[in-house]
Amino acid sequence: MFSTALKHLIAQEVQDLLRATYHPELPEGEINFLLHVDGKVYDAWTNIRNNGAAGKLVPEELIRNMSK
């Protein structure tokens, strides 16, 4: 749904937003997250994760769009 460059930009913005909370339960370094975005139609969706989590598995329910 989004270009790779836009996914990297979104991931960095989310990372910065999470760091800015200074929440005590977040790690000091890379914050691992997975953001699922549904588009307007059934097959328009994407998963965005932190830039350091490229090798981590995505839960099955986020691979298939569940918002029929």
C-alpha cells in the first residue's frame, strides 16, 4: 500500500513518538512495534514495523486482511 521509503518514514515517526513518551516500560534503544493499516478496500493493507525488526514474524491475523 505504501512505498518502502514512506514505510521507513512512518516507522521513524512512530519510533520518535514512542520515545517522546519517556514511558518507563519502553527500552532505551530500538522500540519494537508492528503497525497494521487497513486501506479503503479489502486487499489494500500494509504492515509497518520498526526498522530494526525486519526479521521478526508477523502474526497470521495481520497477514490476511481481517476487516471484510
